[in-house]
Amino acid sequence: ELEGPEGSGAGLQEPLVIELKDKRLMMLCRTDRGSQFRSYSSNGGETWTPAEATDIKSPLSPASIARIPATEDLLLVWNDHSKIDASLKGKRTPFSVAISKDDGLTWGPSKTLDDDADGWYCYTAIEFVNERVLLAHCAGDSKVGRLNRTRLTVFDTAWLYR
């Protein structure tokens, strides 16, 4: 059992887990503290380190992660709030990706996939097909309903490295 962040009303929510190259598990959780929180397990998920804030700035919105088959780097998909203005605080936009070449310790610069100020981008499934990345995700807005549309975003894996 993990404790939520100090002063948090939401605690740790919607965790994602990925196996690292050293066989440990890394978990990221959404929080209401302005970033994703991270925890590790060295025993297959039986116990976890205390969750700590990361530099992955985000609203109370889930992230998704997957290992890129061709490079073994990690791909993170989330609402990058590291450079937003105050009008977007708490919103699930922009829709961004970044890669980590060191198994999630650090992340390269994010790339924006969509940045509609009224957009609501979240709940992303990631699949790799040949040299392409496929992201199936919610992509609504206040007009159609924030979770009422599903979109497929496709791009070349090489784009991540440019």
C-alpha cells in the first residue's frame, strides 16, 4: 500500500507499471500535486518504494508508457504542463510525447501532438506497428463531451528522435 502525496485530496490514482531493463518495476500515478508520482518495486510488485514527485509536470490526468521495440527506449504520453500558461492549468491539454533513454530517470524534450486549449486528451493505448507509433485515445472537448470521442494518432517512430 502506498501513501498519497502530503496535502493531496486525490492521492495516487490510475497507476501505470512498466518493467525496467534491470527487472525492477516502475509505477507512475496521476496526482493533484502538479506532476506524476513515481514508485519502484524490486520484488515483482509485492512492495513499493514511497511515491515521490517527478519532473513530469501534469494535471490530474493519467499518463501512458511503453517501450519502443526498435530502440528499447521508453515512450511517455501525457498532458505536458511544464510550459503551459495559467489558462490551461488543470486541463488535459496539450497532448504530448517524450522519450527516455535511461529507463525513466530523465525524459527528453516533449513533442506536442495536439494543443487545442479546449481539448481533453487522455486514456492512451500505445501500439507499435513496423516503424510507426499508434496512439488510441480520448480526444473530446466541451462541445462534444470531453470523453466522448476516440481518436487514433499515428506517427513515425523516427519523428521522436528528430
